[in-house]
Amino acid sequence: MKYDDIPLVNNEAIHNFELTVDGYRAFIDYKRKDDKIYLIHTEVPVELEGKGVASAIVEKAFTYIEENHLKLIPLCVYVASYLKRHPEWSRILAIHN
């Protein structure tokens, strides 16, 4: 994964996972209820598009979810497509297919 040296920030006040790259802020909007976390929307500034930032922030968010013993509900289209490309992460889903 690229951006290993950039920490994921959990901005609980605004329910965002954030990754700042080259001064630009990418984020995933989320909601949390009990042990479930709903990833709602991923946004990457146009300046960072095509540089792997979306994949990096999703992977970092998944790692955070797993490390904190949470269960994922993917509402974001990008997050759902990432899961299809990386089925090993299905282990963190709230509902296994």
C-alpha cells in the first residue's frame, strides 16, 4: 500500500476518516452505531485523483475497523467495489455473504 507513512486520522467530531496527502484532505464519511461502522462516502480531491489515495484510505480504514473490533457496513459505492477487488476483507463485514 502506498502512503504507509501517512497516518489515518479518525475525526470523530465530524465522523470522517481523513488522509492528508500533499496538503490535500481525502476522507471517508462514516456513521457508527454500537459495534457497526457504516462507510457512507469516499471523497478524494481532484488534485489527488489517480494516485492511489482512495485505495489507501479505504485500506487504512479497514485496518482501523479490524483493530477496533468493529463490523463494516459498506454503503459507499467505492468501498463496495474495493471489497469486490479485495475479498480477503470480507472478514470485517457485519453480514457475510
